[in-house]
Amino acid sequence: MLLIGAEDEEKWLAEGIAGIQHNAFYLHRALDSNNLRDALKYSAQMLSELRTSKLSPQKYYELYMRAFDELRILEMFFKDESKHGVSVVDLYELVQHAGNILPRLYLLCTVGSVYIKSKEAPAKELLQDLVEMCHGVQHPIRGLFLRSYLAQISRDKLLDIGSDYEGDAETVMDAVEFILENFTEMNKLWVRMQLEGPGRVREKREKERSALQELVGKNLHVLSQIEGVDLEIYKETVLPRVLEQVVNCKDDLSQYYLMDCIIQVFPDEYHLQTLEMLLAAFPQVQPTVDIKTVLSPLMDRLSKYAASSADVLTEFLQVEAFTKLSNAIEKVIEMQVDMPAVGAITLYVSLLTFTLRVHPDRLDYVDQVLGACVKKLSSIPKLEDRWATKQLVALLSAPLEKYNDTVTALTLSNYPRVMDHLDNGTNKVMAMVIIESIMKNNTCISTADKVEVLFELIKGLIKDLDGATDELDEEDFKDEQNSVAKLIHMLYNNEPEEMLKIICIVWKHTMAGGPKRLPFTVPSLVFSALRLVRQMQGQEGDIVGEEVPATPKKIFQLLSQMIEALSAVPSPELALRLYLQCAKAANGCDLEYVAYEFFTQVFVLYEEEIANSKAQVTAIHLIIGALQRMNVFNVENRDTLTHKTTGYSARLLKKPDQCRAVYACSHLFWVDGQDGIRDGERVLLCLKRALRIANAAQQMASIARDSSGPLTLFVEILNKYLYYFEKGNKQITAAAIQHLIELINTEMQSDSATSDAFLASTLRYIQFQKQRGGVMGAKFESIKL
């Protein structure tokens, strides 16, 4: 093939088309006048235009199609003997006298088509004669198109069962032989095209060859359409001959296309029954052939075929399809030593997909595929190729998507080994996929062994992996750790011993992640342990003979270690909240000294770690709320804790905060439903102290000319008076409430303040109680508004 310019090629194409049109004009005149001699003359001259060697395959195809259209018209003329007066037998002999071989063979094929239809000679002999004579054209492009024309005109004249041309079981083989011989010669011509022209235009030449691949593939398509080609003929004749041509041609483009063509055109049933023979050809192809894009569609087709019926699935088991596919992939990878990682992983993804569809119950097969992938990647510690990494994620995701149960994936011994080959970033992404699968399917991980495997899989989220140098995005880090925190709540077992093992395993992995992750994961772990504590309420002491006794005491010791580690981050406010939760749980287990120890730690944190005034206010109210509900303490311990709490309340930075904390402390001395904790005098002392602080705040506000805040404090205290008055605290009298209302009114008048909505609502409530009647109405009657 000459190296020519695009302009020259267009010129030569235009000249060729003009030559065809010129001769076609005279051809039509000859046909109209039924002049056979001129018809043959001008048709031969027209077909001589196809002898050119100056055109690329694409341009040659345009020229060929012009001639093809004219040949169809000429065939209709040959068919009507009444027009030209020559028998088809004589016509077949006559056209063989054409001067040039290429026009002669095109005319022979055209007349041969008419000859076969006339049934005046056996179709077998005519087809064999034509396919043999086509050997006379060995130019790759001209020969390809000539044989393509032969295949086209003979397509409806093959000796098939039920056809008009001697079709029976015996003569089907003649049609098969004809097609196979034509296919073989066409493939040889196609392969020879790579040798045409200078080596520097190889890429362009291969592109041009790709454009002609369907001319060769049409033969296989025709073979697949012959009714008489049953499984036996396919297995004994068709597939061996085609594979022999594929292997022997030693051309990567031809091997790739023809293997793909075999898979696409022949039935899945045939592939299954000849799987061993078909797969044996793959390791023999050129190393440059992209095997994965051929084998993957084969496995995809077979898996879909397996899903069509239960009977078909039985056939898969009989032929041991998985074993054969697995061995073939292993041989291909072994033979193609330079196969990139992405190619091998893609093959394993396809094999795993096949396995999950055809043998979903065979977890050993799934693990075997993962193990084979690990073996292939043994020399690559971490994948750096983006596409290979994407395929590896697909491999790991397939079992999760199939089973909708991460527990199943945890039983696969090679699953974590595959994950180890992911780069740090992708390892995290895969870990998130695993967690999302667990959350989506509400999967409960219930054994310590599986939890161990799970945390090994998601280790990229719970600790910094070796070699991790990327700067961590703060938002991404929070999302990852929140996902881990959610995951902890999915780890549960009803058996206390097993649940404690689970908690200990999670705590071990959590500590390995360093302090920055503790504020996210420790709260979930603490609440998981507290759930176990509540499940075991009533148990005391150690269980004799148990290596790891699951008792509340043991769990509280572990909880203390967890929160202590959290407070050292430092994260004192969160640690304080968790200590209070533990204290309430100890209260439920009637463990006074444990609860007291937790409160001790709370006060240590408050004194030493919490310096922010707003955080102190929040902490004090949390302490008051927790302590108020505790009933496990004896009088001495409770007094100690309440004294500490009231003292801290009175020492808050801002007067309004002091006031609210102090009147909130009144609830520590009056608890409904608990005998002995109804100390009215100390309640009154708290409220009076709150009034004094509110009055001091009022004076300070007067200087700053802002009375709204302190006035609200008085109304809040009034509401506390009303609460205890209703509860029956004898120290809170109607006179005291009356005095407080008058004080508030005086303050409002002196400051010329507008009516306060909070106060108005409170006064309406008093009025409502007065109008209710009964005992409560009588109590409120003496209060004047």
C-alpha cells in the first residue's frame, strides 16, 4: 500500500467512480438492447476499476459499492435467458474468457449465483469451484472484497436443512466447508495487510484493517445462522477449524476480533459445552491481545445463561465451568507476563461476578477468586494505577452487593488481604462502602471474631496507615469518624460474655487510632457498654472460673479507662457528660461507691480542665440534673456532692449564671417520690440566695442601664417559689410569694420598664389557680395580684 496524500486519494477515487459510471452507462444501454456481448464487455471494463492499488480500504469500499450495485442489475439480466438467449451453462463458460482475472472472477461469481439458482448443476460443485478460483487474487484488499462478494451472493444458496439446494444432514457439511475455506482465506488476506506499505504508517494501517474486520467476521455470522450446524458439528468441525486459524495467524488484531466474534455470534449453549476447547486457545494468543475484553463478555454471557433456568444451572455444574474458567485465567496471566495489573484484576472481577451469579452458595469459590487476585498482586504492595484501583474496588464491592450482608464478606479469609493492596485513600473509601452496606442492610455483627475481622477491614478509618502523608480534610475526617461511631452501635450480642469481648476488641482498635479519633468513637463505645450494664443490672461480684468476667464492676472499670483517655485528648466537656452517664448507670446497679467515684472524676474535670465560663454553666446544670436523680447515695455522700455543686454554682463568673445555677440547686433538696429528700429549709435557703444574687445583678444592670435581664431573673425565681408552693413545701408561704410579686412590680415601676410577657404569663397562672377552687385554690387565695 503506497503512502499517499488525502488529496491524491480523493482524486483517484473520483477517477475510479467516473470510470464505473462511464462504463455503467454503456452497460445499461447494452442491457436495455439485450446485447450480451456489449454487456460483458462494459461490465468487465467497469470491474477493472476495482484493480486499483492506490486507495485506502475505506475509499476502496466506496468504489466497491458502486460496482456492487451495478452487478446486482447485471445478475437480474443474466437470470432472464429470454433476453440474452444464452443458457446459464454456456454463460458460465463464456465469462471465463474475460481478459483480467479480477473482472473475470466477479463475473463468475455473479453468473455462478444464477447457475446455482437454476439447479442445473450441484450447488456444492459450483461453490467449491468459485472458492477455489478466488485464489487467483492474492492482493489483500482486492482479494478481501472479492471473497466478501462471493460470501454475499452465496449466502442464500448454502446447502442447509430445509433450503432449496439439496439441503439435508449430510450436505450441511459441504456448506460448512465452503464457508470455513472462504473464511480462512479471507483471514489470511486480512492479516497480510499489515505487511503492506512502510513500517512508519503501521498505526494508520492497523486502523484501516480494523475497518475491514466485519468482512471476515460475516463468515462466522453466516455459520451461526445455518440450521444444520448443531452442537456436534460445531464441536467437531467449526470451532476447531476457526480456533486453529485464530492461533496460527499470530496477529493480535485478528486474534482479538475473531475470539470476540466467536463469543458473540454462537449460542451460549455451544460455549458451555465446548468451554474447555475455547478456553484452551486464550493462553496461545499473542501477549499484546487484550484478553480481558474478550474473556469478560464470555463470562458475562455464561452467567446470564445460567440464570435462565434451573436445568441450565445443572449443566454448569456438570461441565465444572468455574474450575475451567479459573484455570484458564490463571494460564493466561501466567503466559502474559507483561499483563498490567488492571487487566488481571478485570479478569478476576468478571470471574467473581460469574461465580456470584452461578454459584452464590459457594463461598469457597468466592474466596478462591480473591486469593488468586492476591497472588497476582503479591509483587505490588500498593496499587498506584487509578484504573486498577477502580477495578479492585469493584472486586471488593461485588460480594457486598450480592449478599446484602457484610457478615458473609467477613468469612472470606482473602478479603482483607485484597484490601491491603489499595492505596490509603481508596482503602478509606472501601471501608466507608463496607460501613454503608452494614447500615443500609441493618446488619448486626454479633461475634468477637467477626468484629476483629471487620475492624481489620476498616483499619484505614480507625488509625493512620503506614505511609499516609496526605493532608486530611477536616470535614472528610469527621464524616469518616461519625461513620465508625454509627458502626459501633451495630455490634451486639445478647450474651454478656461475648458482648464484653466485642467491646474490648473495639476499644483495642480505638486506642490504636490515636487521641484525635477518641471524641468521635468513645461516646458510642461508652453507650454500647452502658447498654450491656443495664442488661446485667443486679449482678455483683466476679464470676468464678471465667477468664473475662462480664460483670457491671468489670465494665465500669473499662468505662473509666475509656473516659479517662478521652479527657486526656483533651476533651473535658464530653468526658464530663460521659462520666455522668456512667454515674446514672451505676445508680441503676446500686453501686454507690462506683457512682461516687464517677462524680469525683466529674468534679476533678470541672475544677482542672473546664475554664470557659459558658462551658462551666452547662456543666453545672448537667451535674445538678444528674445528681438530682441519684438515689444510691447515703446521706453523707449526698451532702458532700450537693455541697460541692452549690459551691460551684455560686462561684460562676456572671451573676445571672450564678443566680440560675443556685436556684436550680434547690432541686437537689426536694425530689418527688423519694422519702427523706424533702428539705424545705435548704430549698428556701437556695431561693433566698438566688434572690440576693439577682438583686446584685439588678444593681449592676442599673449602672449599665439594662434592666431586662435581672427582671427576668426575679420572674424565674418567682416560678420556682410557685413550684415548691404547689408541691407542699411549708417553708414557701403565700406571704413570701406576695412579697416577691410586689418587689418585681416595684422594680418595674422604678425602671419605667414595659410590661414583661414572662411576668404577665406567670400572673395569669396564679389567677388560674385561684379560680380553680378546691384545696389548691384555697392555697392561692391569699395571694393578691
